Amino acid sequence: MSTPITDSQPTGRPAQPRPLIVTGDASVAEHLTRICAAAGAEPDVLGDAPPRSTWENAPLVLVGDDLAERCSGLPRRPGVLLLGIDLDDGGVWVRAVRVGAEHVLFLPDAQAWLLDRIADATEGVGPSALTVGVLGGRGGAGASTLACALAVTAARAGHRTMLVDADPLGGGLDVLLGGEAADGLRWPDLAASRGRLSGAELAKALPELRGLSALSWDRSDCLTIPPEAMQSVLAAARRRGGLVVVDLPRQLDAAAAQALEQVDTGLLVVPAELRALAAADRVAAAARMRMTDLRAVVRTPGPVGLTAVEIARNLGLAFAGELPPEPGLGLDVERGLPPGARERGPLARFCSGFLDEVMPPVAAAGGGAV
């Protein structure tokens, strides 16, 4: 499987909501229908003002300026866009107000924006996923371990979860999850991705491990991906809602820097050691150039008695918590049991507490680690 996932691919699921096109102009209707098809949507097309129920129930309504006056008596609703015909016709703005349009668009200039808006409406976009980036304060700090444990814990709690491996030299999070042989796309398959991807199709195409979708690296020589691919993939993942966990390298390449810019909250894993503190200070400085919410997670105990709170304070970071040792963790991983799988272990306890703080309840989030 090496074909980039696009919104125009069939999903094999029940039909998506259908946008409504209202215009008597055949050329406008044809143009809008093509844009809908590119967004993976099949529209309903009407050549006159629609019935009230049709108008109110469509996820998005695209009104041609030729029928704006006829639609002006219909109830106000969100998601109405007016397609202008003549750039020099100032009256289009008056008609937009009368029909309750959110925007006036002129094609082909607005085509890319409109494609995204149609795809958003028909893909059922709700709140964006919370995106958490995990970085190591020094090499071997345990960032990948924490990223994996966060994703495993979230999926177990019922959150829709995607784990994204942005560290090409990390050995592969699919290995850490015990799923290196699982079918599904890896980063080299998505390296050519540009523009909008379907979040639902992306999740279906990735390996499903421990109830979560995981995007990792294969065992090939591919060690870099374009930042455009990272941007497209993370944007698709975020549109699905739930939680996206990104395992980030300490030295940010262009793709990892792009990932960091989409992170809502960052966790910097720092062993309670003087040298680790010095190294973590540099990593934190680089990360804070691209994000505002960066927190310290401190691995204890340290060799010289530094406390976790002291480590966070010296870094100038909010203190997210500490991680004591977890006996048997290394052996668990060798046996294919991922970090966070032990529900009563220190890792899982930290992750559960953090997720309770930052994530909405499962029922409110829509639930389901699908």
C-alpha cells in the first residue's frame, strides 16, 4: 500500500452528509459538483429554492448568485456560502446579507478554500484533536516511552487516539508497540502527500495497535520526509478529534519543526541529572520558539538529590509531574508489551492523571478509539 490517502477515495462506510448546491446556472452547478467530488462528497443539486427541510438539514449550502433572492426568505442558518458571478457587481454583498451567507466566493480564486470547507462539512468535523508533543531533554530520556504510554493509556480510556512517530532515528514506535509486522502505511508511503488528506481514510490505512492508529517508520533507508507531508498528515489527524501524540526528535529537522508548530501541549522528559538539565535547557529553548505550552516531566530519582520541582523551575517550565522507575519495563517491551500497558504502573498512572487534566471526558469527546 503506497498510494497517498485522499478525500476522494471510497470509505466503504455509510454515505457522508451531502452538501446542497442551489443554482439554475448549469456551468456553476457543474463546477461546484466537480469541487465536491474532489472533496469526496456527492452533492444534491437543485435548480430552484429548496424546501425548508432540505435547506436546514444540509451540512453546507452553496447558493449561486442567480438564486440568492429566491432563497432570501428561508430561515437563517450557519454554513451558507454565496457564489458570486460578477466581481464588479457590488449588489452581491447585499444579496449575501439577505440570504444569510457567511462568505461570498468567486471561482476559481476560492476553489482551494471551498474544497477544504466542503470536506470539513462532509467529514463531520468537530473539535480538533488535542495534540501533545513529547521531546527528550537528552538522548535516552524516555520520550518515546512516554509518547507510547500516553497513546496506549488514552486508547484504553476510550479516546480516539493517533500516535505519530516524527523521529526517524528512534527505531520505530511500531516496534515499541509490538506491531512492527502489522499491515498498514508507514511514513515512506506518505512522503509524497500534499494538501488535504482524509482523516478517516488515514486512520483506516495505518496499523491499528492496542486500539490506536500508529504512524511510524519502516525498515527502509528513508530517514526524512518533506515538511509538507508532515503538515498534511497532522492536519488530517487533528481533524478527527480525540488525541494525537507526536514523538519528536531532540534535533528538529524541517518536518519535526512543522510538527511542533501544530502541537498544543509539549512534554519535555528530563532525567533528574545536572547534565540532563543543561541539555534540556537547549531543547526547551528550541521548542519554545514554536510553541507556548511546554511542560517538564522529570524522571526520578537522580544521582545528586535534585527534586523534580527544582528541575522544572530551573528550566523555567510548568511542572507536569514526575516519573519514578517502572520495574520490568525493559523486559515488557522485549516481549511485545508496550509502555503504559500495566495499568497500575507509574507510567500509566502519570498518563491517566495528565489525560484527566487535559482531555474532555470520553462521552463529551465522542468516544471511541477508532
